[in-house]
Amino acid sequence: MGITPLGAINCTCALPRRVTMGMDEMFGWKTKEMNRRTPEMTGAYDGGLATLTNGLMAGTRVASNLGWRAVEALAVGDSVLTFDHGMQQITELRRVMMWIDAPDTNPALWPVIVPAGALDNRAELTLLADQGVLVESDAAADIYGDPFALVPAQALVGVRGIHRAAPQEMVELVVISFADEQVIYAEGGALIHCPVARMVLDNLLDGTAPVYDVLGLSDAAFLAGCLTKEDRMLATGGRGARAAAPC
């Protein structure tokens, strides 16, 4: 699927999207006044909570009915632009302090740094290692029948300058939840997975199937390699296509 500009958003990037639901609500952003509200504070995190795998660092801007809004300024009831389902209301927000032992954090817990432009993001992103990110790839279309695939951020290390680095200070993480799983826009065109707030065990008990399947690290790493080959092909005008054929 190609990249479609969203003229209502005041940025130089283009947003990949599947649907147009809620696009009209994006107009008039610059006329709205900021009303800063605070999500619920739920504690600190030093790596001991293995289930904490998603969320956005304070300062990260997301596409909402209020404009490009810093994630910490959102509140329950605000609407956020999603990739597949237009505008969706936030049903829960949690705020957690991350990396309280920085800068001496265990390397296994280091965040993933996404340079500006690497994922169509207009500013650098700091993500949790297991944060799901939706990427577009010809290889994904060939393998899964869909050009978009959801991968853990850590699988993209080495692609377009994406890397891991030790956190230099304690950082606030804001976890956004909706009634159903969603993928939202962060810092322009980066596509960030927001799973539902309830535990996975609940899903198993009631037979609820996930809306989005996050690839395992092995499959995600393979797809990341394909992304690098596809980038090389674009940069060389198609030369080296034979080398990329296995993808």
C-alpha cells in the first residue's frame, strides 16, 4: 500500500493509512487551545515488570482530535487517529517512571532509539525494546499477503540507523489503551501498536483473537533484513535485485 498525504496535519511528512475515517476531525487543529491534563500515576519501573512492553515516552507527539499532542497531555475520552479505524477514544491511560537506575541500566533493558526519518517519524523516538511497530515492506506483502507487518522495535536495530542506547536519566512512560487493539501515529508517520489493557490470559479464556499479530523475533529479524535490502535497491535504482530475491 502506498503512502497517502494527510493534508490536515501540519507536518512535512506523509502518513501511511488504510482508511479515511475521522480525517475531517483533524482539520482546525491550529485553532484549538491546549488544555493540559494529567494521566494517572501508577509508579516506577526498573525492568522488573516483564509485562510492560508498550507505551510512549513523555514528549512524544501523537495525532489526535486536539492536533499533534504530547502523549502526556492526553486524557481518557480524547480521540486519537488510528491506522485502521479512524478516530478512537482513549479508554485508559497509565503513567510509569522508567529506568530509575539510569544511567547504570542493564543493557538488556536499554531502549531502542529511532532516528528522525527512519520510520517516517519527524523527530527521534525512544521506544521500549518490545514495543510493536508497524512497518511497510514488499517482503511482508509476499510472505503474509499484507504489506504491513507488526514487529518488536528491537528487531529493527541496524535498520536505517535504529539502535539501542543506555538511558541517561529516568523517563516518564505513558501507556495508551483503547477498547480494542489499535495502531496509532507518533511523530508523523511512525506506526505504534497499542494493545488492550486487559491481560492476555483474559483473552485466552474468552476466546478473543488478537487484532494484530506481533511477529516473533526470528521472523521480525528476517523482515528487518529484507527492509535493508529493499532500501539498498531503492538507493541503487534496482541494482542488486537478485540479492534481495529471497525476501
